[in-house]
Amino acid sequence: MVCCGFIACWSFVSLHFIVDVIIGVTGELYHFSTALSFVSCCINPFIYAAKYREFQTAVKLLVSNQVQPGPSAS
């Protein structure tokens, strides 16, 4: 699922750069493809939260402050 999100966002960016080199298209298409590259980074936590039980459990523990601190580095 994470890979699908990455491919969906970055394939458009790559396609834009190829078209830009061949034809020289810039403008709104550039801004849209750049925004998609940022969206790729932002959607990962939501995908993990929706898909993986271990991630959900860890987040619940963090929110409820039930995480046991690790050994202190003294």
C-alpha cells in the first residue's frame, strides 16, 4: 500500500520531467507535480495507521502515555 502511494505520486513527477525535457512544458503542471511529491511523504503515516495493527497499537500506547521508558543512558 505504501509502495502504491509512492508510485502514484512520483510517477506523475517523473512523467512531468520527461515531458518538460522533450516539449518544455512548465507552469501549473510543475506546481502540481511538486505538490504530489510532497503529498507522497505526508500520506505514509495515514497508510500505516489504516493498515498495520502494530502501528495502531503503538500510537494508542503513545497517546495514552503507557509506553515504558527504555533503559537510561547513564
